[in-house]
Amino acid sequence: MVGWALSFADVTAVDAESVSQKIGASFHWFPVQKSFILVTQKDTAKFAVGIPYASVNGSTIDLAASPVLEDGHLWIAEEDVGKLFPPKSEATAAKATAAKAEPAAKAEPVAKTEPAKAKPAAAPAKADQKAVTATKPKNETAGTREVKTIVIDPGHGGKDSGALGKNAQEKDIVLAVGKLLKKDLEKAGFNVKMTRDKDVFIELGQRANLANQWDGDLFISLHCNAIDATPERKKQIKGYHVYVLRAPESEEDKAIARRENKVATLYGEKNAKEELSPIEWFKLEARLEKYKQNSYMFTEEMLKAFDGGKIKRQAGGVGGAGFMVLVGALMPAVLFEIGFISNLEDEAYMMSKAGQQDIAERISKAVSTYKAAVHSYRETLGR
């Protein structure tokens, strides 16, 4: 049994799993991502090996030292444990000191810093409760409110043709599908926006910015997949794939993201890059947390909608990687690779009017069932 503490990077480190037992937290280790989580009744702290940050309740906190994996144990700086999980007596004393220092403003800080904790015990005035309830819908974010505004993002455009097939260009196929999808969604009662409705070039970062300006509830980026391979292999590789923004789990997912992100570096987009670093992923994770579950929820509806369609799932049909077009979208978001333009069968179907209409109708169906699922979930919460 490895001891409780050791020294590394000039700091005293403690065994993370032992820490969880001492503070009454559950411990969860994710070996693929080399990350772990400590969960108490009030706090959720996420760590990653080699990353000098922790995500605590959605906020990024600097650490005294990066967590280390050694001898089969995860080690974190003792100083960080004290900072992130102070003993109850210290926390209570700190609150008491703050209360004495500002007696006249006692109620206001609590309302500002702990709105989610002000439950039944903090209900001295019904008027305050009514005011909070009345303003709540305005404060709801995408993923928690009713689904009304859909942002369609036909990839590439203008000087950026995207992937090239034998007879078609990616930018033309996705624009045609996007326009048909817009019509179908509007018939279903949705407010629909398109990042482009003609053959123009729009930077990746600007696409997400537009979606945020429109206060979208769901962002759908349309693309066509492709591989650079022998004719025989191109015949074999076909099918659709739905991607969410998450750390890639395969080299194939990384390669696809690099290809889609290459346009940003190719055309000199500011701060462009083809791949996110581990530190960038960790910082991004806290912001993505509030939208991740709904992105997966919509992905499931997409799989259901495309079951039985002409274009089948490619592998499992679902993947994740660092697509830059999704990074800035403050809402549930997916990147949909409709099919392989490098495969003659997929290309022909995506080029045909009947195929494009079928694809648009299936995406529209997925959006409608996703909307119903969100509405049902809200009802269970009494919203």
C-alpha cells in the first residue's frame, strides 16, 4: 500500500482516492482520458493528469501542481486539497467572519453568490420568490429551455469547396440539404437561421458567433465525409456519422476533425488551429458540460431518424472530436457528416433531389422528436 503522501514538484502530494474517503466524496477515474472526479454533496471537482487546472462546479481553478499518476495512484497537491475542500470548521468560520464584516449587507451577498442554494430554508419573503420565478425563463440557457430556434450551418462555401467527389462538391450538397431542411423545420413551426444560404465563404469562428447572436437552441453543421484512398477502399467506406464536441477517442476522429478544421488555417483565420491541446480541452470541458447531455440526446434522435435510410451508419454512427466550428457555439451542437462524397453510391444519393429531400426530412424529424424530449423532461421538473 502506497503511503498517504509523497513529494513532487516541490510540493507535498496526497493520494486522491484517500482524499475522497477523508472528505466523504465519491471518486471516479477515467483511464482513457486520464482524468478523475471527486464529488461531494455540494461540489464536483474534475482533475486531469498533467494539467495544472481543476474544474470545480463549472469554474476553472489554478492548481499549485498538476496531478500525477505514479505507482498506480493519483496524486494531487495537499495545498490544492485544502483550497478546494476546506475543513467544515474553516468554511463555517470564514462565513461567520464575512457576516460580521458586512452586517448591513447580509442578505444581498447570499442572494448573489448562492442562488441555487437558496431553497425552502431561505424563503423569508414571498415577494422575492415570485420575482425570481417571473424572471427565470429569461435566464434559461439553450439546452434547458424549450427548443424554438434552430441554426443550420452548411459547411464550407465560396472559395472553400470542401471535399471533392467524382461529380460533386461538398459545399453544394450541404447547401442544398440545408435549404430543404430550413423549409421543413419552418413548416413544423421552428424559427430557423442559416449561417449561409448561398455560395459564400464564412470563417469557422464566425459561424458559431452567428448562432450565439441568434440565441439558438440547437446548432447543426452539415458536411460530407471523404477519404483519400484506393478506388477499392473508397467503394467500401461509406455511411453517415454524427459528431459531438468532445475529446476524440480514435485516430480516425482526430483525422476527420483536422480535415474540417484545416480550412481555418488554410485561409488565415485568426487563432486558427487544426487540433486542441489537452489543456485547451480541459478548460473547454467546464463550459461544454451544460450542453453536452443535450447534444447526445439530439444525436440519439438522429440515429433513430436515419435508421432504415438509404445511407447507413458508418461504424457506430457517432463520434467526437475538436471541431472548431462547434467550439464557440453556446448551445447543444452537432456536426453531421451526411455520407462519403468519395463513395460513388453515397455521392449519387446526396446529389439527387430525392436523396437531398429524404436527408432533410430525416434531420427535421430528429429535431422535432428532440424538441418533444426536451419538453417532456422540463415537465418532469415542473417547468
